[in-house]
Amino acid sequence: MAEGSNRGGDPTSSTRMRMDTGLNTAITEFLTKCDDYQLFQLTKFYRDRLEQAIEEGVEGLSLMLTGEDHFSGQEYHKVTELAEKGNRAASSKLLLNLVMEKGSRARRVMWESFVKMHRLPKLDKILKEMQELGPDPFDYMNIGRGLSEIPSHLKDVQQKHKERLRVQTETLRVNTILIKEKVKIFQLVTLYTELTVISTVRDRTLVEHELLARGRDHEEWREKHLRRELEKIRTDQLFESSFSRRKSKSGSSAAVSGVAGIGKTTMVQKIVYDWATGKIYPHFQFVFSFKFRDLNAINCRINLRNLILDLYPYFRNILGELWKNPEGLLFIFDGLDEFKDSIDFDNNRRNTEADYMCTDPEDRCEVSEIVYSLIQHKLLPGCSVLVTSRPTALHLLEKAEISVWAEILGFVGEERKEYFNKYFEDQAVAAAVFKHVEENELLYTMCYNPSYCWILGLSLGPFFTQRDRKQQRVPKTITQLYSYYIYNILKNHGREIESPRDVLLKAGEMAFTGVSEKKIVFRNGDLIKYNLQPSQFLSGFMMELLERDDSAQSVVYTFPHLTIQEFVAALAQFLTPDPGDIRKLLSEAHSKEDGRFEIFLRFVVGLSSSHSARPLEQFLGPFLHQKICGVIDWVKEKVEREIGKTESETGKRDLLNTFHYLFESQNQTLARVTVGSMETLTFSGLRLTPIDCAVLSHVIGLCDTIKHLDLQKCSIQCEGLQRLGTVVHKCQVLRLGSNKLGDSGVKLLSEALRNPHCKIQELELCDNDLTNSCIKDLSSALTTNRSLTCLDLSNNKLGNSAVKLPSEALRNPDCKIQKLGLWGNDLTDSCSEDLSSALSANLSLTVLKLSYNKLGDSGVKLLSAALRNPDCKIQELELSLNQFCPNGKRNLESLRESRPGLRVEI
């Protein structure tokens, strides 16, 4: 987006309307000119993309097709039912299958309907691309389709080449931090997990927004953008598909971007393997794959012939024939960000003057010129090129002749779970590890990246094997997990250096500076500044702690993940011989409002715990006792200051963070001293993740006097309530309104109500998507509970049948309910008999709220009769906004005369 495009407000609606009208007119005219066969070709060409594009509009599209008598009512119902159940991908696929079966007229109506539909970004994108292709896109669609058959004498070489590539790519080598088994070898097809790749490269601000999100927020952000505008692209669609952006017959170039560790090189390996085994790209006769890091070793001019022969010498006698049919060639260059030479695609002289480019595969040129000329189709025009790069070097390709841009997002949703299932041979271990990761927002966030999944598998796996399960306790906190990760490195590589404590202290000081300055990339100068010698990276210890990257300009170093940098920075605070003023350092870090020190602070507090420190102290020596005491004093001071300051969202967030400190410390004495006498806890309106709820559960579990817990509108859902399930019975007032708890959430609360030590007196469950399915559990709990006096079930979807069981509970003489809220539950006269019977028998209920329902005259009549019973204790009845007529109103008004103390709201 151009800078300043939003200044002075968005473009006027009339301008947008003219743009939309122009596009619609052009597409309508184009469709009119298409014959039935061309429309069939068009649908087939865009089929995969259309499945994604119409997901969000499948109901409207199927309605249009039904209105034109192309879908029957049953077919419409099948399509929309899938969408309503949340399976939009299957819904759009079914719709397209039906349209293709119906024939040409249905296809034409579908395309005409596309023009009428609005606010479907992926569909608009396809229509705009069609307009840009010009008057005859069908010629463009057929590029490369009619490739000539490979000559018979080349088939033997092709077969040899495929076999060579298959052998090279069929296994996956993965580094470990183990001495005995530094590298593990897997079958590629066994371990490989499909990555989510999108057909664009996102704006940098979008990426930054995503990286700031954690846990469930991170996953929801990704899924939302994938639904709305980010199109998924498979690796077999990078060439010869509707994703190609340029109308060029001189070849196609694709660029795939992805952050470190996301799986670019492994994806390239899978593409080569799939081609060699005949699964993808049959129109490519030969594939040649190069890594830029290998090309860096070439320090002289070379031609393309020798580049190929160095890797594949068996092509020596036939390359001349390959040059004659470049359309059958695919060149892959992996890791542009690692290339030592600069490639300038913005140089006009290079684009126009022969001296600045390589046009003959037999001519000697710089490697950069060969790569440039292949991508720009100056060398072997008609061939295809795939380039991968980290986002940091992607700007180099902005002016290049790139047909398809793509970005690897990594794992989304179930792909994370699939990775762990493939990582562990024992599926019970895989399930246990993934469950542990899923329950922790920070770990779950990291799992979009395959390399971080590897770290987690390596660190957590031993805790869940049958052999070790009884001997070791699974890490409860993030700090304990990362301590175990560093412990493994020290255990396997600690003997390689004289003083691991000294090295970790220096690395930690550098890491802390990085966290302070939001810096994650370090250079040789940074290492020297902190007395870390680059030569130390010959040891396995340093290679595990920091990753070395030989980039174009200089050698750079990064920690495997920002959280590892934050942990090492925290660890350094306990290794220094200088006691310093740790409380001042922590206070200054906490004062930064942008959250840069949030995880660092949790790690520091966590390392003050012996649970996290003990394994590391075996190799690093004892942590400085003065530092530990200073950290504990700082936490105590923080908690005492934040309690009671929860009027604002900032105050609630600050208190929650201090609770995270208590959780990481696992210091029960400290927690009891600081929060043991706390009576009220309110986080209403603050979104809480499952790990937040686990932290609250830990804190509440250590409180003796908690009376009031307010979690209204915290979006905890059933998942969060599950984390709180073991402690909610301790609270006297429990407000859980507007949390999407659902029926399964009520099942958990019913267990709390049945707890013989339950102290809950007031329970608010309004606006939680409850249905009559949860009522059986709740009613059963009400018959045994002896503490609950106030229950609010308002604004749910209970309906009449849901009133029957609570009414039975109210008739139980041991029931203590005094206030019952049922407004906004679609209650009608059919439930009035049950309610009236309960009111006549119950001796405790004094307040009944039935507003915003559908009660009519007959229902009001039954209720009025019950209220006239002298044994009925009701003092307040709310019936406003129901459906009774003047007769019903008169019945209620007469009640006031017969029962002067009764307050009736109508």
C-alpha cells in the first residue's frame, strides 16, 4: 500500500463503486463471449482457488443457484448444513461438484453470481486477475500444456537422474543435542508434515502483528486471515496453475518466503522427491536443485553447463539437447538470504544491455549473473525457476520477473498435532506431549515453526516415556521446561568448554542487551564486546546455544527462538558474582509498557525457584543467594501493590502478570503470604487464555478466604474453566457470565456444586450458549448442593423443556435457591405448569426473573395462581417484555392487591 494512501480518509464510496462497476462490466462482457466449453475450461483452471474463495459466501451462492432452479431444496440444504456446522471447506467443495455435474447452464449462472457477490476478497482477486489477463485468457491458460514427448535416448538419463534425486531426498537428517546420536535420520515421507503456504507475501505489519500475538490469539489471528483473504497454495501449484501472475510465455519464476526454521529447505527437498517419484510436475523433464550456501564456495566465473555437471556429471553429453527445450526444465535455488553476492534486479542497464546479463548456458559468467538471467528469462527463456528466501532478503526480488509469490506460514491447527504424532513412535507419548504443549499458550504459539516443535519434542519427550514417567515430574512451568532444555545441552556438551558458567553469563549479558533493545540478530562485533570468541562456535555447546548464519554481508548469530534468548538473559542474572540491585533492575524492566520484558521477568522469577535452578546448578554451580532473595522480595512487593488495583484493564493485566510470577516461582510460602488473605478477585472484561486460568487456579488454590471471583466477559470458554475446575468450589460468589462455556462448561460446574466442601452461594451463568442438554447435570447438582442461594441462567437457549428439571429441584425441600434468573430463554406458556408447581412447593425462592421471554395470558394465569398460595415465598417477580395481553396484565395487577409485599415488574 502506498504511503499516505489513507490520509484524509478512505477513498470515497463513489470512487470504489466506479471501480467495482468497471470490473463487473468487464467480467460480464467476458462471460457473455465465452462458449460453454471455454466456461468449463475456466472453471477447471480456477477450481482449487474457487473452493477457498467461496467458503465465506457459500450460503448466498447456493441460494442464487436454487433460485435459478439449478439446485433442489435438498441439495441446498446439504450445502448450507455443512457450512452451518463449521465445515465450510467441504461445503464449497460440494457446491462446485454439484455445479460441474449439472452442466453448462449451472456453470454460467455460478459465474454470473460471482459478479453479483461482494466482500469476498479471494473471489474479487480472481475476477480482477481475469480482467488483467485481457480479452483472451484461454491462450494464457494453455501455456506449457503441449510439451513434446521426451526423446527415447533421454529417457535413460532422466530415469538415472530421478533415481539419484530420490536417493538424495528420501531421508531427512535432523540434528539433536545428544552426544551419542548427534544426527537422527528419518524417512522423509514418514516425518514430513504439510505446511500451510499462502499465495502471497504478507505486508511486514501483518507479520509483526502476528508475532505479537500469543497462544489462542495467535491461532485465531491466523485462521481469521486464512478465511478472509489469504489463499492457500500447494507446492504442486507453484507452476502451471491459476496462481501465476504474469502472461509470459518465456517461462515462470516462483518465490517462496519463510522465517528461519519454518521449513523452506525441507519443502524444497519434498518438491524434488515428489518430482523424482512421479507425483508432481510431470511437464518438467528435468529438475536441477542448488543451495545458495553451496554456490558461495564458487569464487570464479562459471557457466551453467559446469554448474550442473559439478552436481550431475552424467549430463555431460546431452546438455546441448536440453537447452533446445527449456520449457521442460525447472531450476531451484534455495536460501537467497544466504547468498554472498548481491543480485540487483532494479538495474536498468542489466535488464537491457547484453554485457550485464548471461544469455548463453555455455558462456562463463558470475554465479549471480546466471541466477539473475534465469529468473529474468534472459537465459534459457521458457524454463521455470523456484527461489526461496527469508523475508529479510525478499526485497531483492521486488523488481524481478516473479510469476508466483508465496509465503510459508508453518503449522496451522491440526498440523501441529500431526507433527508430534510423527515425531514420536509411541502415539501415547505423542498425545501426552501435545496435550501438555496445547495447554500452555507460549509453547503452543512456538509450534507454528517446525524447528521449535523439535525443541519441545526433545525437551518434553523423556518426561512422558514409560521408563521415566515415575522417576521425573513433567515441567509445570515455562521456566522448568527451558531449564531442562539448557540442562540437556550442558549434559551433552558441557565438557567441551572449561567454564560453561562463564560462557552462559557472557551470552546472557548479550541476550539481555538484545531484549532491552529488541535486537535478535548479533554479529561478530557483539560477541567480541561480551568476550565471546567466534572460534568457540566450533564446539557443540555454543552451536546449540546460538545459531550461526553466514549471510551475504557478514556472519550473524541468533538464538533458536526469542524465548530462548529471554531465558538465557534471565539466567545470567543468577550467574554474575556481582550481587548488584536486582530489585531495581526488575522494576525498571517492569516499567516498560510495551511488554518486551514480560517473559524475561517470568523467567527470572521462575529461576528463583529450586525446582528450576537445581538441574542447572549441577553444571553451573550455585545461583547467587542474594539475587534469589532479592527476586522474592520484589515479587512480594509487586503482588501486595497490585492487589486491589483492578478497576482498570491495565490494573487487571498487571495483577495477572504478578500471578504469573507466583506461578513460575512455585513458591507456596510466598504465595500464601501475599494472596492468602485475599477476599475479592475481579478480571471482568479481560480476555484470559487457558494458561491464565491455570495460573489463577494455582493462586486461588493457595487462598484460604477467597469470597468473590468475577470473570465475566473473559472469554475463558470450557477450556479455561477446565483449568479452574479444581478450585471454583472455594468461592462464595462466582460470576462467569458471557464466557461461551456451553453445556460442557456447566457439566464441570455441576461437579463443583456436588463437592461436599462447596461454598458457592451465588452463581452467574448468563449469556453462555447453554441449551437444555446441560440441565440434567445442573438439576442433579442442585438437589444435593446445600450452599447455592442465587442462580442466574439468563440469556441462554434453554427453552421450555429445560425448565422441567430445575422445577423438580426447586420442589426438593433441601433446595436453598432464593433467586433464580431465567430471562431471555425463549420460555412460553408450555413451561408455566412446571414453574407454578415448583413455586407452590418451594419454601426458599424469593426472586424470579422471567423477563424477555414469550409467556402469554395462559402462562401468566397459572403463575398468578401459584403466587396466591400462602406458602409461596416469592417477593419479587420480573415479567416485562413478554407476550401477554391486557387480561394477563390484569391478573398480575390483582396480585398486588392480594399480596401487598409482592413486587411485580410488567
